[in-house]
Amino acid sequence: MRATQLIAVLVALSLVVGSVPAAAVASTATTGGSQPAQLQTNSTATNQSGSDQSGTNQSASVRASTGQQLSTVLAVTDDEVKSAVEESSVEASFAAAAETERAELIASRASTLRERAGELIADRRAATAAYENGTLSTADYAQRVAVLSGQAATVSNAITRVQQRAVTVSAAELEVADYDAAAVADIQDRLGSLTGASSRALLDQYTGANSGEINIERGNGVEIEIESENGEQSRSLERPQPGDGSFVVSMDDAQATAESALSTDTDGEWTLEEAKRETEYGFYEFEFVFEGPTHTGEAEVDVDGQTGEIFAFEEELEPRDDDDEDEPEDDTRLLISVVEGEPAPGATVTLRVTARGEPVSGVNVEVGDIVGTTDDDGRLTVTLPDDEEIDIEVQDGEREGELELGLVDAEDQAEREDEETAEDKWDEGDEQDEESEDEEAEEDEQIKAASEEDEQDEAVSETEDETEAEGETEIETETDDGGDIAISVVSGDPAPGATVTLEVSRDGQPVADAPVTVDDEQVGSTDANGQLTVTFPDDEDVEISVEAGDSDGDRDFEFDADEDDESDEEGA
């Protein structure tokens, strides 16, 4: 258990430091909302050394002191110990329960962990936003990421235990208990943004498990680069996804963009292991592995489908173990890439097999039940199976390679195209309605009558509002019915300058990670429960917009402060 290792580090560090003031330890050991201790920074900013200024590009190197390592060990260990106690209690209850009660325990535990994971993800996003706008220093940000990485790893391990227990309970009982396996898998995947290579490397340095150079740069997103003394290297990039959720860039071009971002200063070759088209979110995801004479590694790159820009990047290289140095050259991995055609179920594409950049001819390639042989240029044209997930395998003696394609089927693509052209379809529907003049006239009369009735109701409402206590603000809200996302106020009273909590939902379900814009200015993104707390500007008209992939929603607030103004004038 990692907690035991960290406690050993804590004891060793305590012997080095001698003693740490109790107040200092208490202020940093608290999990969740604690403020990390100040780090020693050596700023290499191009404008001002040692300053964190909002809106400026800045690169700064940081190094954790022994005291800061102590505080990080305490924070992460405290979280692990609490989780271990919870797990012991759950395990005991699970062992003594019947299957129905076991399903309920699993569902309850899953709900708790999903909520906890959502809070950690929101904390990381908030810390990144604060660092980018200059309200959180590079020093504080580095340690905050380290602590969150340790806490996220603890939650991730607990989620894995939930998934393992769920396998032992019948699907029917789990369904009755409202256990959502897909949601659990999704939150586990999202925790990966907190437990990636760079975050783990930061955690290692702030718990004393490793040491080396840390460089953090902000500008168009946040980039973290770490080179440890044991030879491990990691790089990461995090920034909001651009684009509108559509696919304009081909998978081949997106793959080329992803490959261009990979490190090339170490002898070896990157091999594409998996390529996915994330239709729901509008981006491509590529996973690579690296094989070289001295290093191995892996990388994951997300490329926006509409703009072709990289918005998430994680890369890790580490020295080979001594046992791996004697591997024969023939064990070089084979790279499979799509060089012609757009991968899709049933599509015809041309594949190319290479090793260290050179074509490999005369090798058999398996695509489902289809087997073919590459030509002198390592190419083979095949028709892909009509499946959403396709495994392509190649083997040449001891060398082998594999490419996994996650694609969108024709029905899903048709639904996406229907959503993207919804406005055109409404226009087309209007043209069809115009074919019947009698029906159109009747609809116009109904709309006119309804409008007059609404105006009468509004007039009565305004008259009633005028009789209320002086100084009360009148609020009119209007929701854009064209969007499929609903925006509601779940806490606070809307008013100029007021702080309220919004909830974003689609079909009654909360929408997480949705960017929220207030008067054309992005103020943040929703948490795991689809909620975000915002402060209204001191204006009479406030417009709130939300976009999530192809979905969007708007809500307008109009505040009539005439009575307040008149009251102020009379008082003067």
C-alpha cells in the first residue's frame, strides 16, 4: 500500500528536518481545500522574474523543499488512511450481506466515489484556471497538482474495487440498486487527467520519492515538463477543447498532427497503438508507445475534430531496465498507420506497415476475418468490417504490431449530421408548411391570439409587481427554446451583482464539464453534478450560454431596477 511507503518517507524526512511547526503541518495536511505551502521558485519569465501576472506567457522552474515534501506526504497519507478505513468497513459489510444488500452497498459506494472524483476534477480545473489568470502562483499550483494526483490515485483504486465487487453480483440486482456501470467507468477514465505521467512525476518529487527539474509554462494552456534524476521524462499539455464538436479534420491528418508533437530527441520509434474517434465530444484520441535502445515510453494525444488542434497531451519516457538491454533487434515493434481513406465501418482504406520508419513488405495483416499481405512499400488496401471497434494485427517473425480503431457507425454519424443540420431541417419544415396557405393562416391566428393573451398576463403581472415593497427588483427570464440544454437556478436569487448556483442539464440529466459563458465571457465549467456558482454582472440584462459538443442552451435574465432608481432619487 502506498500509504506505508509514504509514511516511511515521512519518517526519513522528519529525521532530516528535525521538527516541523505543528501549525505549518496542520495547515497543509488537510485534504480537499488546503492551501499548499509556498514553494521556492526560480522564475524564467520573459517579462518579469518571479512574478505571476495574469494574461502573460510565463515559464518557471520549481523545486520542492524538504518541508514541502513533508506537508505533501501528510496530505496524501491522511487521505489514503481515511480511504483504507472506509474500504475495510465496506468490505466487512459486503462479506456479511446477501446479494441484494451487496448490490445496494456497491451502488452507494460508487455514488460516493463518483462525487469525490468529481470534486477532485473540479479542484484541478479551478487550480488551473487560477494559475492561468495569475491568482495562483506557479509554486502553489505545482504542489496543488501533486496533492490532487495522490488523492485521485486513492479514489481511482477504490473505484477499481467497486468494479471488482460488481462482477460478483448479478446484473439484475445491480440494476434494481441503480448501479450505473457506464458512469463509474466514465469517472474512472476522467480521473486519468489527474493521474497522468506529469502529475505522478510531480507527486513523486513532492513526496521525496524522486527529484529533478520541474518546468511549468502557461500561455495557450498549461504545459508541465519534468526531467527526473533517474532519467524519467514527462510532458503534458492541458487547455480547453476548441472547436464546435464537429469533425472537419480527417483522422489521417489528426494523426499526423499528434505524431508531430511527440518527442524526437531520443533514439527510437513511436508506434500508434490505438486511435479513436470520440463522436460524442468531437475529437480524436491517439495512444502511442515508444521503443528505443535506451528508453521506452507511452503517450496520449487528443486532437480537436473541427480545428485540428491538440488540446490534451501526455507523454512519458523512462530508461530501459537492465534486463531489457539485450533484446534483439528483431523485437522492434511494427507500426500500422492509415495512409489513404477515412476510417469508418465498411470503408475502404490503405494501411502501411513500417519498422523504425522503413516499410515492411510481405507480412500478413489481419483485419477481423480478413487477411492480406503488404506490398513492396508496406501497403495493403482493405475494406474495414462494419463494426465500431476494429483490431488490426500484423506479425513478422518475433516482431508484431496492433492498431485499434474506435469508429462511429453510420447510424450514429447520421444522428450527428441530423443535429448539425437541425436548423436547416426546421427551415425545410417551414417551407413545407407554406404549401398549405390555410394551415399557415390558422397557425398565425393561433400565435397572434396566444401573444395577445401573454401580453395581457404580462400587464397584469407588472401591475401586481408595482404594488410590492418599494425597492424590489423585477426579474424577467427567457430561455432559448432552440437549444437542447436547460439552465436553471438552484441556489440564490438572481439579481444584478448576485451570486447564484446554476445547474445545466440535458434530458433531465446533469451535464458535466460544460463551459458556461456570462455575457460572452467564459466564467467556468460545470462540475460532476452539472452545477457552477457564478456572480452576475451589475447589469440589467444578463445572458448565460452553455455549449457541450453539439448541444447548447441559452437563458436571458432581465432586471428592471426603475423602482430602485426612483427610490434613490427621492431619498436624495
